[in-house]
Amino acid sequence: MEFCEVASMSMELLGADHFQVFYNPPDAARAKRTLLEGIIRFLPWMATIDSFQHWLYTHDGHSSQERTAQWLALIERFGSRIDWSGHEKARATQWQRQLHLFHHPFYYN
């Protein structure tokens, strides 16, 4: 299951060199740039999720407060500098939106 993402992203990157079959040159360049930017934006999230999972599985019996503290520390380490003022609870529980954590542990590894 885990390797599906590697194959999928590889095919996207290989196919990007042929966008001009479907798009005019400026649109093909924009589509390729958008694809590459998306990958770059995705990498910090993937690092955060992987690091969080490793922490979860190596800290058996951790408390909810410890889990939240670790998540927030990882968001600081890998995350952007978005101002979360007024949305602290959403930030602290943001990891719950990643279904891989619940259904396919270590999917990104």
C-alpha cells in the first residue's frame, strides 16, 4: 500500500514533461510549476506526520497533553509561520485530519 504513493507521484513527474500534448506552452509550463510547487508544499506536512507517528509508537502510554505538546513542537519545526491566533485548538488537533494515521500507519515512509 505504501508504495502506491511513490508510483503515483513518479508518474505525475514523468508525465509533466508531456503536458504540452494537452496544453499550449504557457499553460504546460504553469501546470508543471503548479505540480512542483505542490510537492514542495507537501514535503513539510509529510515530515511532520512521519515524525509524529514515530513519536507516537516510541512513547507508549503518553498522555493527551504530551501528545499535543509533541504535535505542536513538530508544527513549529516543520510548519509554516501562519498566525493561528484564535485557532489554537484547531492547530493542536490538526493531526487528526490525516487519515493515514488511523488507517495506514507509516504510509508516507
